[in-house]
Amino acid sequence: MAEKGFCVKCKESREMKYEQKVTMKNGRLAAKGKCIKCGTGMYKILGNKK
């Protein structure tokens, strides 16, 4: 199942396509992808690195 995030262009919570897990500079995990409807870039902070 794809990660859900908030699309600021659609103003709705949607699933991401082309999702990838990334580690931010501070060590926290995040999911980065595109909105399935409009293609806008989405970013969701997941939590601390384990």
C-alpha cells in the first residue's frame, strides 16, 4: 500500500505515487513522492530513524 500524504494543491489527503523513503539531515525518516491526481510533489515525515 502506498503512503498517504497531504497534497497542498488538491487540499486533500491522497496516496503518493513514485514513493521513496529518504533520510533527512537530522536523521528522521520521510516519504517523498507525487500526488496520484495532480502530480504535485508530496513529502511526509515518518518518524525517527531506527
